[in-house]
Amino acid sequence: MTGQYLYSILFGQLVISSLVVHTTDTLAINLCDKLWVGSIVLYGGWKMVKKWGSSDFRYMMGCVLTFLFVVWVYLYGFFTQSFCFDPLYGAMYHALMHVVSSIGHHLVIFL
């Protein structure tokens, strides 16, 4: 066990809100989901900053690269209506974004 209880609580809330978003997409639920995403991004970033000089460089670069990939797929896709926002392949990219972000957060946990 790594003792990452706050991370576990935040991810539990995100899983619940994401399941609700994917079944009942309302503005309030979507904003709540974004709040949980933001809280996990901030917490993961804070944990990375705390460990920046004392952790394995490969883990750090893995965290940074997975974060940049997710931001690129989501934001670039939003502005160009591609990737997650593509009408045909959007769900596939959205799932890929979840997998890559999960890998990145697992790397953060093991820093």
C-alpha cells in the first residue's frame, strides 16, 4: 500500500461523477466532473512538485509526457473538433485519454 488516501478519495469521486456524466449529461453534472478532474490534476501536480528533485527522472518524464499528451488530445481536439471531439472516433480517443491519464497518475503515485 502506498497510503494515498486523498488520491483514492478524489479518484473515487471522479469515477462516480464520470459515470453519471456518461449516462446523464447535464451542465451541473458536467461542471462537477470538471471540478473533480481539476482537483486531481492539481493534487497530482502538487505531488510532482514536492518530489521533483528526489525521484527517478524516468518516472517524472513519464508523468510530464502523459500529462502533455492528455492536454493535447483534449484541448487541441476541442479547438479543431478532432480527437475526443471527432464525431466518428471521439469515443475511442476519449477512452485512450483515460488510459493514458491513468498511467500518468499511477506514475505519480509511485514517485
